Amino acid sequence: MPMPDSPPWSGDAVAATLERLRARTPLVHSITNLVVTNSTANALLAIGASPAMVEAEEESAAFAAIADALVINLGTMTPQRARGMEAAAAAARQAATPWVLDPVAVGALGYRSRVAVGLLAHRPQAIRGNASEILALEALSDPDRPGAGREAGNEGGRGVDSAHAPEAALRSARALSLRTGAAVTVSGAVDLCTDGARLFRVGNGHPMMTRVTGLGCTATALIGACLAVEPDPLLASAHAMVLVGLAGELAAERARGPGSLQMELLDALYLLDGATVIARASLTADELRAV
Amino acid sequence: MPMPDSPPWSGDAVAATLERLRARTPLVHSITNLVVTNSTANALLAIGASPAMVEAEEESAAFAAIADALVINLGTMTPQRARGMEAAAAAARQAATPWVLDPVAVGALGYRSRVAVGLLAHRPQAIRGNASEILALEALSDPDRPGAGREAGNEGGRGVDSAHAPEAALRSARALSLRTGAAVTVSGAVDLCTDGARLFRVGNGHPMMTRVTGLGCTATALIGACLAVEPDPLLASAHAMVLVGLAGELAAERARGPGSLQMELLDALYLLDGATVIARASLTADELRAV
Amino acid sequence: MPMPDSPPWSGDAVAATLERLRARTPLVHSITNLVVTNSTANALLAIGASPAMVEAEEESAAFAAIADALVINLGTMTPQRARGMEAAAAAARQAATPWVLDPVAVGALGYRSRVAVGLLAHRPQAIRGNASEILALEALSDPDRPGAGREAGNEGGRGVDSAHAPEAALRSARALSLRTGAAVTVSGAVDLCTDGARLFRVGNGHPMMTRVTGLGCTATALIGACLAVEPDPLLASAHAMVLVGLAGELAAERARGPGSLQMELLDALYLLDGATVIARASLTADELRAV
């Protein structure tokens, strides 16, 4: 429970979100990629949510309507999975289920770039990507730019890794947020979260996390879980980034390499307590001047 | 080897099943969901079976015919995978390959409910689900009930988690067993296994197992492995539930959280020996009065 | 850096390949099976490569053209994934992206046997399988053999496990290499690598590795990563087999069972240093007489 005068970017506020998450065990519907299906489900279970992976178009709309949040991740995209995503996102919007989009490798690949732009029409509450992905998605979704909705030109990253630092994508993140209404998170050594008006920086995390596949996807899934218990999408995004980053720090203190880091991170999400969150959260509010 | 006068629900009998499993390394064909493909294969390898995941309809029938057992799990269902399951189950029945059905989230979702009812026509030797899934599958497969084969109404669980305790599903489990001829297992804090005439309760397990994704799916896969070496499907089911529950208990003694539990469980399945099984199996036979 | 007079099968040469791999972090495009998507990506990240899983035919050709290497693995084959593989392999050949084929369970299953033979037309630089798979692929691809391209008769293994020792497949490996131009690796207790003219044996590895699913697939992925930094496909193959085998040995020294082995193997790939490679590589060149 945050102190009455704690700002929403304090460790107290993050701890309060975590407490609500565990009290409510929100049902988080995920349509994600083949690489991280298991690790995403385990991270959601470890933190205290209830994950369910339902991807076929025959089922995904009905399930998105009853879920507490929806996570859509564009990795290992196929036309079948794209149809399931489209149905789920439309149903989520109609049922007021909050949802988050992870535009994996958008910009580098034309097909999924078009799928991503199409999904934006269903108004995600949050978007999380690395700098290259956010730069590309902003360019692709700009109706005033020639070629918008098709290819991102040379903005694209190199596969799933970013070719840019987060700060380089701040202007695009703000524009994307204003255009779509979503809170936008650019993850990196320091994560940026903005809704166009406000800007938070999250300093939690550890460099070895980049050597475990899909921890960005885990972060997106935790944003989904937080959207179910925190009505402000920007706070939900920033709090989730603190939680995953802090779990990564704690895991790195015990890990020898990426194999043990992956295991320890699940233990850390499970063991994370409010006192540790309050003591170690690195979340700062900044002014978002004209960037 | 069980003592000549050991009942089939003794630890000796479970240890004998484990010994046969390791001696024969049965080829266990699995068509399972995207969340647990890796953990299912690893659990089967750890206990001593030989897993093979073959799901396309172009291949699944031919493989089910040569396998020693078949596992069909309805999680992350798609029409493509449903066709592969249908072909495999039909071939298994024709080739007398024993098979087990895991009706993940049946009742909550209309599409997979229909697939599940269709698969029952191929006469699985065993079925394992949580209480909500067994309640729903029994209702869906009842030809005398209005709406059978379509929706399970409000029997359905909340996503993949059960909204009911196992004992609440005992009557349905018995009816489903009598209707289908399958041994039916309802998993939970205490697991129930019945073939309509007999009833076993399995007390092995640990609460933290619910925080690792897919351990129910692992239990189903081990039932498949036991079906290959134990001709009585009820004993195969009950013995498998002891083995996975006991491995979970042993793992929990060493684990800090769900990440280490998942890793330790594979080690425990691999290291499990007959003496430990005999000392710690919690398997009791009960009378199945009119319930 | 190998000593000027170190032969290419020395530990120095393997250490030099590892050093180049880490310096260049090659982008390794993988189209692999559902069982190992996560563990393959994690192994590539741990050793120092940059993995990307892109499988749909709408994307796979474009990505194969920009990747540094391509890995195609036939496990859990579907027609959709086969089309993605076909497009990627064709694009890789045209763009001179080196690629490696893992013919999982070829011979045991008619459908994927036809896919495998079709992919050979796109000239992989390397092929890795167990003895049964290499025996079957050689037979299937022999234009002078009745039934070539259809079924492998009784050459097929039992599911994904080999029914033969590597040495039994040496003649077939050589013939397959001469016919396709690929370096062919037959993995087993001692791995054989040949290009038809030369033969290397790799003694690194540990028996417990067979109890973790998909370590053969991991080996194939590492061959892909080495193809990106070592122009001689035979050396790339042999060096990769040393690296994965040595990581397995180091992991086994710390593991209690297959669960911890899987975790420790990722740590070992990450921590592997040149001195350890030089001290422990077991790579020998042999004469390839008429076999």
C-alpha cells in the first residue's frame, strides 16, 4: 500500500501494484511466439498471475473477452497466428480487456510490419519494444509518411536485436503514443516509458539478461499482468519494467551464466517482496520537453 | 518386482512399473501444446521413456501405429493440430496403441470442446484433467443431456485452472469412465483415479507444482509412458500420478521457487529409485460406493 | 589465434573459431522444431551468436538473405513450416548464406523424407544427424536406388533415436557428402565429420546428454553459427561438435541429472574460454580409406 503522499513512480507504488497482482491473480491471455511460450507462462505464474495461451482464431476472440488482460507478441509470426491475434485484439477492444502489443522485429520484415500496423487499429493500452522496433513502428504507422504501412526502410534492427539505444527512439515513442493512445515503452539498459505527456525511466536490470532469449517478451507479459490491476497504462508499464528488471538483478547475483539466470529469474519473481521492491526500485519521472 | 502378495496400489507395484518403464524405454508419441513441448519431452526422457513429437496429419497416423503409446493434449489447439490428433487417435485405436487424452481447458472454449468429444470416439485408455475439465468433458459427452457436444455451460474452469476441487468431480469422473471405457484421473491436491469400478487416491505432490506451467501435462505424458508397460489403464494412471507427485515432492525439498522446482523435478524423475518409491508412495484404494 | 603451424583439427583452431564467433555475433536464422525453439535460441545466445527464429514463408526468404547463416531442422514438421524452409533454403543459396540441414527422424516418416530430399537441391553446406538419419538420407537421395526419394525402408531409426552406431553410417556419410557437396556429421558417442575426402572424429561429450531433449538440434545450430565465421564447412562442423560436446562435459561435472545438465550447459557455453578448449578438445583427423 503506497503512503498517501507517495508519487506513483515510487517503490511504494510498484509494491502496491505487485500486491494487487498477487491478490487478484489476473487471467492473462497470451498469443506469443514459439520461442518463449513456456518461459512467458512460467514468468506469469511465478509473479502471481494466471496465464493462458489460446491462439487459434476459432478460440482467441471468446477468450480475450473473458480474460483480465491480453498480450500479443509478433515473434515467429504466421498467417494463422495473425488471424488469431486480429480476432483477439478486436474482441479485447470491444470487451474493454486491456491489451499490450510487442512488435518483435517489426521493420526488419515486411509481412509482420503490415500485421503490426493493422493491430494498432484495435487500440492497445500499451506497446513495448526495443529502440529499433519502436522507431520502425512509429514510421510505419505515420499516415503522412510515404510508404507508411509498408516497409520501415533502414530503421529496422538486425533481426530481433536493436541497432539503436533507447534515447534515440524517445521522439518516436512520444509520437507513437500520441498517435495511438498507448503507453509506449522502449526497453534497453535504461527503459523509457511515455504516454506522450509523462516520461519515466527505469534503471533496474542487468546486462546478462540480453543473453537469455525472450526476456523482453517476459517484460511485455508482465505489462499485461499489471494492466489488469493498474488502470493507468503508463504506470502499469513502468511498474512491470521495474519488477522484471529487479528480478533480473536479483537473479544475476546468484547466476553463473544465462542458463542459471533464466532459472533464478523465475525464482526471483516468485520470491520478490514489497520491502525489496521499495528498497531497490529505480524509477524516475522526467520532464518530457519537446523532443 | 512387487512381492507376490503386494496389492497393485502398493509402492512395490509402482516401483515395478518404473522398473519396466526403464527396461523397455517405450516410444511415446506426443501431440501436445506449444507451452510444454520441451518440458514434456524432457520429463519423458528423464524418467526413462523415448519421446517423439509428431503432429502433422501427414505423419501422425503412421507414427501412432508404431509407437508404444500416444499422448494427446488439447492445449494451444489449432485446426491443423486437431487434424493431426484425429488421424493419430484413429490409427492408435486400429493398431492397439494405448493412448491418453488431456482435455486442457475443455468447457471454457467451444471449439476445443467439440474436438475433445470427437476424439472420445477413438476410445482412449486414459483421460486426465483437473476437476473443471472432467466435469465439462462428462457433460459434453453425455448423449442424454441437451446441448451435449456443444458447450459446457458454466461447468468450465477459468482458463486452464480449475474452479473446483477433485472430490466435486468424482461422480462425473465415474460416469465418464463408464461411458468411455477410459480410466479417468482428476488431478488436484489429492488425485482421484477411477475406472468406474475401482477408485484410487494419490496423495503425492507439492503445492508449489501449481506455479510451474504444464506439470499437469507432464503427468498426462507419464500416464502415456506407463500405459506402454502396464496393461491395466487404471494402474498405469495411478502409478504415473505417484511418480510425478513424488518427483515434485523431492524437487520441492531442494527448490527455492518455481524456476528451480522445474529443473529439480527433471533431476528427481531421473534419480528416482525403487526404494524411495516404496517408502514414499501415497496411493490408497477406496470403495466407490454409489456417488 | 592458432599457432602458425597448428593443424585445423587442433584445439587452437577450435578456440580461434570460438573467438571469431564471439567477435562477430553472427545472425543465425533458425527454422526449427517446437521442442527446441527456446533451447536452441538460448544456446546460440550463450555461445555468442544472435539467433532469430523466422519460419513463415511470407518472411523466411527475406530473412535468410540477410542472415549470416541458416539452420533448418525437420522436427515437428508441418506443410506450412516446410514451405517456409523451402523458401529460406532457396534464398540462402541465392544470397550465398551458408546453411545446415538437420534431418530429424528422416527415414522413419515418409512425408518429411520427401521434404528432406527436396531441400538437398538447395545445396546445404553442412548436414548433421544421428547414424539412422544419415543412413536413411543417403538412401533416399540416391538416384540409382529403386525407391529413392520415397521411403527409406528399414534404414529408419526408432523415432528420433538412432538404431545404429556412428561408424555404421560412415560409408553412407561419405557417399552423401560426395553427392551433395555438404560436410556430413554423424553424431554419437564419437562424432564423425567428413567431406568425402577428409574425416574427423570428435570425442567430446557425455552420456547424460542423451537424456536432455534436443542437444543434437543444439549441435546443428552451433554448426550454423560456426559456418558464419569459418569458411570450410568441414572445420565449422567439427569445431561446433567440439564446442557443444565440451560444454556438455563441463555441465555434467556439475549436474545431478538432465534438468541441471540443461541449465549448466547454457552456462558452460557462455563461460567457455580458449584455454579450456585448447586443453580439452578431442578432435582427431583420420584417413578416409575406401570404406
